Amino acid sequence: MSTVSDVTDATFDAEVLSSDRPVLVDFWATWCAPCRQMAPIIDEIAAAHGDRMKFVKLDTDANPRDRAALRHRLDPDVHVYQNGELVKSIVGGKPKKAFTEQLSEFLS
């Protein structure tokens, strides 16, 4: 069983860009209601598929890294990085089934 760990601006490169497996990054903020709705969905997927990919979250209010450089647009915004490159972006809240389908290539 995997958990979703926190990353910061200081740990992002080491934890995400240098990872040897795909990494799902959940960009979120405490004031964001869709972010709070997505959190348990991401936790469930991490618990079921943590052996295939790494799951992390980044509080966008506490970590003001250059969002344009990361192609981060809105909260919630979920990115998947592989070999240090952004390979998938899912913007906005989604039902679990739709969200899982969008991640299927990384979960199977």
C-alpha cells in the first residue's frame, strides 16, 4: 500500500524529476474545493497502484515555484512525469472512474 507524500519547491526536482518511475503530482490548495474532492480519489489510486507509480502532492500556496515553467494552470491540476518530463496533465476535478481511465496507461 502506497501513500501520497508531500513535496515542496525544494524537494520537487529530486522527488519528481529524478524519479526512476512515473510520478503523479497533485497540485492543490487548501481553499480549493475540487482539490479536497480529488484527494481521497488520489489516495485510493495510490493505495492500489503505488507499486507502479509514485504519488505526491504539492501545496501551491506554500510553494510558489514558477508555475509557468511547470505548465501548472489551475488547482486542481494533476501532472504525470516520466523520466523528468511532463507526459500528462489532467486539469480540474474528475469522478474516480474518469480519472482512473485517464491514468490507465501508467497503472496497467
